[in-house]
Amino acid sequence: MGEMEDLRLFLAVAREGSFIGASRALAMTPPSVTRAIAGLEDRLGVQLFIRTTRKVSLTSAGAAYAARIGPIAQDLQSATEELRERHGETGGSIRLNAPLGLGARLLPDIVAQFRVLHPQVTFSITLTDVFMDSVDDSFDLAIRISRPPSGVLSIWRKVCRVDRVMAASPAYLAGRGVPDHPEALADHALIAHDPQAMSETWHLSRGDEEKRVRAGAVLAANNAALMAGLARNGQGIVLLPKFMLDDDLAAGRLVRILPDWEAPELWLTLYYPPYDRLPARLAKFSDFFAAHVTQVAPLGAGL
């Protein structure tokens, strides 16, 4: 293994905080990563990591080393990508973060189709519903469905508006009645979507009329797919992106309610670290992703 490869492994372990995490990110075995780091420490004559049973952390010498070589490794990667781009070849790794429901539904097809066109691009994909409006160097790209971005620490790209609808199962509505106004929702079980699985306020409007409704008194969850499943099983009413419920609505497992009332718009947004210039692999994947969700399999009302 060459010196640059050892440095790449060192930075991966520092970033992931574990040998196992680094091995997964680099598609290697944990023992090979451990041996490579031990060899690097032997050659340098200094301990770079503190190993415990739970995590791996940088020593002061390791932190100083990472700070020095990190920019060098990034410059080398950028130079390699620019050279490939000049010769018509797109390559490199994309560390991607996306919501669970959207990622599981869309990314298998999108990533597979993109890699047919650009087989030299590799992916490390993490799915989580934890919201982020800024991206550090842990990821190259984060996909989020959220209110319009307001942060200044990241670059973002709005892709499309994502429509939301309220829905419940026919069995639930048969037992509790179909609400004809947001005020009637006070008598219903409203399933809240919250990062800590706490309560949520639904802001609903129809023209100039506005209503606020508190959800989560009975059920709350931090995952949209779980919420949709609860609604299918007659546990209450959900307010979720329409694409998450389309199959259930079409099959009659869920029924839309209060269709003339709207919640504040959400956007499907791509977030990037503060690059001076977006790498070619990210620019091409972003364009490919945007084309898929606005033209091939539209998620919302578009731009």
C-alpha cells in the first residue's frame, strides 16, 4: 500500500472515529485498515490514535497531522478530478446523506442509473431523518425535504417543491368521522412528525384563512414511513409529503382529507459543503438527481 493510500486511510479513520467505520467507507476489511494505521504509526514513530473498546480518537499529534495533510489530500483529489474531467472522465467518491423514506424509495434506481453512465464514481450512502441545514466535510452532499433554506454555512440548490397532504385510513374515518374543517381535528388522533418524536404544530391555510392544530397527543414519530404505516393501521391522521402516500392513496389504503387546506410548502433541497468550485462528480450527480425527481418520477409541483 502506498503512502498516499495510507494517508487516505488515516483521514478516513479520523473522520469516522472508528476502524470499522473507515473500512465501510472505503470498502475494506477492518483488519486491513487497522494494520495500515499501525504501519503508518510505526513509520512516523508517533501514536496517531487513542484506541478504546468504544471509539477511536486522535491524539494531539494525530490531530495536528490531520490538520496539515487534510488540505493536501483534498488538493490532490481535486487535481485528479480536474485531470479526469479534462479527458472526459468523471470519477471519485460521493458521500451522500438522505432521508430514510426518500433514500430507500429513490436512490437505488438513481444511483444505479448514474453509475451506468459514470462507473468510476463510487458512493457511500447514509440514510437518516435528522435535519441539517449545513453540511461539513463528513458528507459531499445532503438531500433534505424541509422549509426553504435559511443557513449561510452551506451551498444549497432547490430542486422542487414537495406537496404535503393529510390522510387517514378508511377504517379510522369510519369510526371517528371525516373532519370538514381544521377545527374538527381537535377530536382526532393526529400523528406528529418530530425529530425527537414529540408534538408538532400543523399550520394550515385556505386562502386568507389560517389555523394552527397541535399534533402528537397520542402518537409521534421521527420517521415518515413509520407514520404512514401507523395511519394505514387506523391509528390516526398524518400530514406527510404526498409522494410518501401516493401508493396508499391510489390503492385506497388511505384517504385524503381536507384537500382544500394547505400546509406551508416544503422543498427538496441539495446541500453541499462550502466548496469554492463544485466537483464535477457532484455537479453531474446533482443534475441527474434533479432531472429524475422533476421529470422521470416527479415528487411535487416542480420549480
